Amino acid sequence: MLRPGGVIIRTKINNVLVFPGIFRGALTPEQKEITEEMKMAAAEALAGLIFAGGADERVFDSDPFDSRVAPAVAAVVKQAVKR
């Protein structure tokens, strides 16, 4: 995975960008685990935010402090919980 200025390790991107939204979206009394469906929904939401501006699919350029990320991921994870 490339980012302007270097290569980023994928797991660090997941931890910083996706986990806050996953946990916020999955925080319900009936949800006991994080499912693959929830993880895929989170990944697709993140990709939608990053590449919405027509960015090159090989370049990952997102700010860990982007205030749109956690709410967007939480919303799709919450939908996945309901399924």
C-alpha cells in the first residue's frame, strides 16, 4: 500500500482509521462479536471516503484525524449488525 512519501503498513491503517468506527457501530447489547460482514462494510466505507475524489486506487491518502471516518464506518457497521 502506498502513501505519498512512503509505504504504510496495512495493520496500522486499520487500527487508526477503522477500529474506532467499528467499535462505535457494534456497541449494542446484543452484538457479541465483530463479524466479517462488519469488517467488510467498514473497509468499503473507508474506501468510499478515500477514493470519492477520484484518487488513484494504488495510493492511500487519508488523515487519521479526518472527522468523517469514524462516523461513516460506525453507520455501515451498525447496519451490518442489524442484518
